[in-house]
Amino acid sequence: MPICPDTRIAYDRAGPPHGATVVLIHAGIADRRMWDPQWQRVTADHDSIRIDLRGYGDSTAQPTQPWAPFDDVLGTLEILGVNRAHLVGCSFGAGVATEIALARPPLVASMLLCSPGGALIPHETEQLLQFIAAEDAALARHDLDAAVEANLAWWVDGLGSSPNRVSREVREAVRTMQRRTFEITAGWDDADELEKELDPPALERVGEISAPTLVLSGGLDLDAIADASTQLAAGIPHARTLTWPDTAHLPSMEKPQAFTSLLTDWLSLGS
């Protein structure tokens, strides 16, 4: 497992060393392992990188100076010699991908944004506030198990659905990844204060994006994510949108074969 010496960001890289690089950026309830179902297929045809954002997976270095996830990714890609990329981001990772596209337009060949969240959420809906309250309450009493379960209930199971809607394997994978994040960042009291945001914010600037963009959302996801998808579709010139009505926040894990086909078809259009 390589770690970039300058950015201290963990990553995997595989695939033929030619053409634009596929860069996979994970959700905020996951880490780079969420792309396991797609990794073998994507790396068969494309130079590919999957990254652990800071505070996730194996990227355990606590920030000690102003930082931003999109800067971490850009710095890592620069060191790895990537000058053209297809960005694939899920949830928080979709927000990071969009910030990269705004900060470094020539880098981005295309974007596939799944369940757009993070910097792309236009406002905190009542559903989102209820989740935040449940997670915050569990963390306040240092109950990591309850905090993980809140994330599973709100993001993985799907609104109004039981835990049996998705496979046990998917829930266990997300449980492992989310708990890892809580454990890494437990003592990062100053990290939020040091984190920088794109200025002006990404959502106010999506009309500047010229890269071909596909926005995928799940019909069982929170309304805040649906709102983000709507704003991206309206704001990014010529963006395409797709909704899978029977998935929630992690379509690539819920329907791995369908998502892999969608991704490879999308990449073939942009290669």
C-alpha cells in the first residue's frame, strides 16, 4: 500500500500506463475499499488510482496546517505524474471531484458524480439534520458503535427501508470503513478549523465546468442528495443525469455489476 511521501495520502495504482487516468474518490462513509467491486475491471483497460482521503483508510496523518481534501488529491496526482484524469466521486468524494474540476480545469477529462454530497449539498434538510443529530448524540457519549449504526441506517439501508434491503456484505464493509474513520479522527479536534474551502464555494461555480459530467443518484437516498443532484444538473452545462430508483447512497456497492457497466461505458465515451 503506497503512501505519497509529500501529501501522506494512501493510494493504489494499477492498469496500463497510457491515456487519461481514472481517479476514484470515495464517499464520506467509506474509504478506497468501496471501489473493490470495480477495481479489477477498470484497471484492465485504464491507468487507475484510488485514494484514501485524509482521515480515512490508510491516510492517517493528522493535518497540522491549513488543508483541503481537493488539495491533497491534486498534490498526490501531481507527484504521481497525472496530467489528465477521469474523476469518479461518490458523495463527499463527488464534492471533492467537483472542487478539483474548478481548481484545475485542464486536468479533468470527465466526471462521474454519484450521490453528490459534501460541498455540493445546497442546504441542510430536515432529514439531513435528523441524521446529524443522531450521529452527534452517539459521538458525544463516545459510542462509536451507535454512531456507525446511525450512518448505516440513514445512508446504506435507504429511507423507509429495513437493514435487510442490502446484502450483509455491503453493510459489514461500510461498518468497517466508517468505524475506521471514527477511530482515526477521534483526536483531531483542530482539523475542522484548519480545513479550507474553495472560495467561492463549488456549488456557486458549477456553471464554469466544461468537462462532460454524468450525475447518478439513488431514489432511496436523502432529499439533500436529491437536491444536490438537481442543482448540478441545472448548473453544469450539458450534464447528464441518471436515477436508480431502488438504490440509496452507495450505488457502486449496492449494484456493483450495473455500476461497473455504467462506468466502463462512460469511460469508453471519454477515452
